[in-house]
Amino acid sequence: MEGRVGTLKVLVVRGKRLAIRDFKSSDPYVIVKLGNQTQKTKVINSCLNPVWNEELVFSVSEPVGVLQLEVFDRDRFKSDDKMGRAQVSLQDLVSGARLSRALRLSTGETKLRKVAPDGENRLMAESFVTFVAGEIVQEVRLKLSDVESGELELKLRWSENPTSQTTGGAAGA
Ligand SMILES: [Ca+2]
């Protein structure tokens, strides 16, 4: 077993203006991957603005990778069609966690970082990294790539293993 450093909870909130893959609509679901872990949301039938509100939980070990998301249209009699993809760097959460330790935050709510859309991260709005009662939270709105239209809204919640913080040294220096 590799050393686990924390837990990432990915709340797949919803999709908007997704692409049509059937006659008039699609039956979308999202596959979320982190390293060799893969999870997926349920299928929402005939909907281009689906609300999943589904939380997928990943254990995170070093080096912290990139979260990969793919949207598909469920089809019963042929293979599922692609509806675009997105990815999220977890570096902003990781540095937010480091900052929260340096500030010795333990309760309440504190804004830690602001991530601006830069064309490369495909954010559709500013994304804030916030310390909320022991967890590092980041809400992101992403424009899907490799598809004619669509966006995804996510809420990421990161918590570190208490045991991985007991270094006692100058880890944050
Ligand atoms: Ca379908």
C-alpha cells in the first residue's frame, strides 16, 4: 500500500447546455478518474441540463495527480457516445491545504486562494479555494473540451489524513 495523504470528495453538481447525442436530447453521466481510481455518476435520461448532485470519493496519495472527467451519453443498443471531457489540477487544493496549516486554521471559514480563468484551465468563472471547518473546498465551473457545447459544475472537498501531518519538521517551509 502506498502512503495515503488524504481524501478527495468530488461533488458532481450539474451539467449545462450539454451536446445532443440522441434525436433531441442525451442521457448523460460522468466518469471521474484520479490515478487508477475510476467512479461514475448515475445516468440522467433525456436531459441536457442534468443535476446529479452526486458525491464520489477518492483516496489521494502522492504525487497528487489531475482529476479527469468525461461525459457520455448512455445508449442501450450501441456503445455510449462521447459528450466532452474536462480536467482539474488539484494543485490549488494542495497549496490551499498547505496555507491553512501555515495559518493554523482549525475552525470557521477562510478564503485562501482565487483562481482566475486563463484559457488553459478552461474555468468559466473565478474559482475560490476556501477553508471550511477542517476541509479545503473548491468550486469550479468548467467548459468541456472536444465537444460542441457543454459545461460542468463541481465542488471539490479535500481533507488530509491526520497521520500524514505528524511530520513535526519544516514541511511547510
Ligand atoms: Ca442515449
